[in-house]
Amino acid sequence: MKKLVISLIVCAALGMSTDTTGTWTGKVDVGNPGSDPTIPMSLILKQNGSELTGTAGDASRQFPIEKVEIKGDAITFQVTLGPAVIIFALRQEGDVMTGTAKFQHGAMVHEGAVSFRRE
């Protein structure tokens, strides 16, 4: 019985999402041909249980995150920038998040690597 209770506690703890609250800075690969393919970006996130709100953008402008899903350490959300949309698929390990960002603007689609570090 004791082993069963311990197993249930461990499984519950592993299923809980990691807290993402904070300011995250990093770079996003946007695939600019002929120039630096990365741009600096920051995330300002606030997590309350399974609810995540916040913004994403550069030093001059932040945009609200939308369509958020958290499953354990996996986080997905999108950011709408006028006619363009960026869909983030990230995995958090402590104070580091890595993954991909898919840029969609009309018929143009580009997917690149992303990495953020919590300040």
C-alpha cells in the first residue's frame, strides 16, 4: 500500500506543469536569407495553475499570447502580429525553454529554432 501511495504521488508530481512565470529573453530563427537569421525576442509570462497569460515581442513592442496549451513541460501558444501569426511549441527545463516557432504570413511559412532563458 505504501509503495502505491508513493507511486501515485510521484506520477502526480511528474504530470504537473512547471511554473513559467517571469521574463524570458532569447532568439528566434526567422530564416532571413542573406542576413542574420535570428531576431531577439522576449516573453513576459504569468502562470496561475494551468492558466498562462502574457506577451511576446521585441524591445519596442509586445503582443498578447493566444491559444495557450500546457501539458507538463510542453507549452504551445500563438502570437498575432497583424496579418502574420507565430506559433510557438516550447519545452521548459528549469530556466531554459527551447523549441520551434512557425511563422505564417499569407502563403509564406517558415519554421525555425527558438531558445529563451528566464532572467
